[in-house]
Amino acid sequence: MRSGAKQNLLLPALLVSMLLVGACENDINKIKELSAKESEKPEQRTEKVDVMYSDSAKVKMRLEAPVMIEYTDTAKNAKPYQVTPNGIKITFYNTDKTQAGVMVADSAIRYPNSSITEFYKNVVATFSTGETLKTEELIWDQDKKIIYSKKYVIINFTDGGFKDGVNFMSDEKLTNFTFSESRGTFYTDETP
């Protein structure tokens, strides 16, 4: 009878030990998972963002966004970045303080270390000349002073004409641009 009693106690003790060991592994995995999520949390969240950028005491642009979230943790060798998930508006200024253009988008990601800003969904850029650019993705390289997109882009001209295509590239002021696979309608004045 004693060996049966020992077996009756040994079996439950073995099961409890297995559960505890399994629970420890799950806890360790849970801790690792939570730590990974913790490192992805934003370091700063700013609401009602309104920032003026200047160079040599001259205003170059104004950035407005309902929310800006900054991620700067580089534990996973990720680049620091800023996100405006609820929309963004950038107003560009000429040296004489007149408005040079406006760009709006549903969201944007800025990589401060590389001066790259990516605009997504309903991107519309309106320039002082009256031209309007529309696309779903636009990338702005501030260092190289270019904007480009591999997505479909259409530019509407003030006279009613347009040009569209993919693989768009231009200077920041939209004065010199190129497309591939493009088409367009242009109006000319043929009166002498």
C-alpha cells in the first residue's frame, strides 16, 4: 500500500512540476515579447504641431499636423523616424515671404538622419504657378532637393492640360520634371 500511496503522490507532484516549468518558459517568452513591444513604443507624441523652418533667418516652410509621433529607439538598428498618421500640411515660402506652394497628404514618415520624407495617400501639391500634382505616394529628398515617385502621378496645368505617368522625378519647385510611360494634353496659343 505504501508504494501505491507514493505513486499517487508522485504523479501529481510530477504534473505540477511540469506545469511550473512550462509556465516559466511562457513567462520568459512573454517578457521577451513585451520587451520587444516596449522598444517599439514612441518616445514622443506631439499634438497640434505647427513648426516653422528657416535658413539664414529666412522662413523656408511651415509644417502643420494634428499629431506627430517620434520613434528614436535604435535597439534593432532601426532608423529614427517621425510619423504624422492623421494628415500633414507643408507650406513652402519664397525668399520674399510669398507662398511658393502647399503640399498635403493623409500621412507622412520623415527620416531625420537622411532628410527623406515620404508622403502617403491623397498627396496633393499645389504650386504658386497654379499647377497641381496628385499621387498616392511622393518622396521628398531635402538634401538632393528633388521629389519623386514610382506610383502614378498626374500634374494638372492651369490651362486645363495635364501630364501623367509613373517614375516621376522633379526638382522641389516642380519646374523641371520627367516621367516614364507618360501621356498628356497640352494647349498652345497659335495666334501670330
